[in-house]
Amino acid sequence: MIRWRRGEVRQILPSWPGVVQCVVDVESPGGAVCRALAYTRLVGSPRVGDTVLLNTGALDLGLGTGGYALVVALPDRLPEDPESPGHLVKARYTPLQATVLGADEQGSPHHEVLRSAEGVEGMPVVVADLHSALPAVLAGVRERHPGARIVYVMLDGGALPAAFSRLVGTLREEGLLAGCVTTGQSFGGDLEAVTVHSGLLAARHVLDADAAVVCQGPGNLGTGTPWGFSGVSCGEAVNAVCALGGLPVASLRVSEADPRERHRGVSHHSLTAYGRVALARAQVVVPLLPGVFGERVRIQARALRARHDLVEVAVDGLEEAVRALPVKVSTMGRGLEEDRAAFLSAAAAGRHAAACL
């Protein structure tokens, strides 16, 4: 299950908080060189000349990890033990399980607040499938409410370490995100939570969120089958928001450029997650995109109207809001020019959430 390799760090590449990128000479027949990624809170910070143990499985298979091997350990220079890590264990019972301080655990300064919190007090929560929707949703919210406190509640369907997302780091630095709460098996946010439910409560009552965005981290697991995809969690998130007295705003996954027919127009993932998994009622945002494609999206979305409230939202001005972001948006390797509909749909959900504040 794990392809183990040993190597030596040749070069340190431009990195970002919590992550060090490096070039590694890999010990293998014939020799090889690869890019490797180290999560500093897990394994420490590699230096040139360090011996590293690598997991190269996803890299060797050509999976969507950004083309990286993953540093598992610096065997000759182990990091110091963390101070007061808490008692919440994530990536549980794997060789790299991490102990973190949960916002909702007994030793947390927020324990009493979260123990007594009964709901999120009508807070609008945008639910989206892909991580790439996050900046566009923020653009839509802040276009109407520039000062809104928006918190990202990260699911564990994609990357588990929040540090893998350069988007989150930049959006936080630029003041567009008030914080990140990592839930389930994901970790590394400003706050750690056991479930999506406690993550939403932490966003509202600890980070004082006006609105929240729920989606998985970078990466998306799919099998080309109706049920075998990590975005099923969108429907479960809608149920969690409703259970806590919030307002679920469902963002449709839309594409006008995906080569796979099942994702053209409204993705079958959205139709399954919202149409079959979500048992509670949500406000599904239907972007008023122009032309024949826009009509196709509106027709496809009607499949959800028996279960949810469809809210048509204009997209004028949203492209400019997305362009003004301090990050370059991209989904499945396609930017704004290649797949406007994907980002306008997410931004429209943000615009509607802002209207509900």
C-alpha cells in the first residue's frame, strides 16, 4: 500500500507556512530525482543534505497530489516533541496520526462555550463540492458585504492537512478569511473539531463567523460512479447545517469545459449529493448564466426543486469580483478564462449568502 523510498535532499524550493518543498535524489535502481513535500508540524523542516524517507505511491501512480512524493520522516534529525498537543487524534491509527488540541475537548479554553452551544443562530453556510469553489464563494459574499467574517470549515474528503492549501494561507493573510476549522480527520486549521457539527459551532461561537463555507480540502476522490465520490459529503453537510439551525446555501458544481459529459452543465455529483443525500431543505443557488448553456443549467437544476428551494441569482459583476481576488482561481487545471461558469456559480452562492446576512 505504501511505496517506500529513501533519498537525500538536494535543494529547498519556494515553500509556504507549514510546508517545505524540496528536490530529492532518490535511492533507486538507475537513480531518480523528484519533488517532495514535507509537513513541518509532522516531520520537521528538511535541509539540504538531510536523509529523508519518502512515500512515493501517489506520485508513481500519477495521482492528483501536485506531482509530489511525501516526506514521511527525517530519520537522522527527528523534530522535538510538541508542547501540550491536546488529546484529539487525527489521521487515527495510521503511522502518521497527529495529536492536536480540539476546540471541543475538555482541555480546550473553548470547551464550555461549545458544550453549551445549541446552534449557529441562522448563520448562512455555503456548501460546495470542490476546494476550488472557496475563493469564488468568498468573492461573492464580500462583493456585497466587504467586512463579513467568513470562516472555512474544512471537510476530510480531500487533503487532510490544511497546510496543503496555499489558497487558505493566502486568503487568510489577505484578510478574506477569518479562520479555518478542520473537521473529521483533517487537521491543521486555526481550530480543530471532531465533526462538521462541532466545526460549525466553533466557527460561529469561537471565531465569530457571520457566514461559513463548507467544502473538502484540495483534491477530490472520484470513481466515475454515482455514489463513489468524496463530494457526497455536500449532502451530509446540508443536513448538519439544518440540524444546527443554520441556513444551508447549496452551491452547484457547474462546468462548461469539463471533457467528461457527466460534469457538463450541473455535475451529476451535485445532483446526487443534494438530490439524494441531503434530507434537509436547502436553498440551491442557480446562477443566471447567459445563453444556451445557462438554460441547460436551469433545466438540470429543476431536478432538485422537489427537495429544495431553487434561488436564481444574477451573475453580473461577479466575474470582476473573482478577478479582483488575491489568488488565481483554478479548477481541475482550468482557470477563469477556460471555465467561467464554474466560478460564477460558486460566486453566485456567495452573493446569495451575503443577501441573507
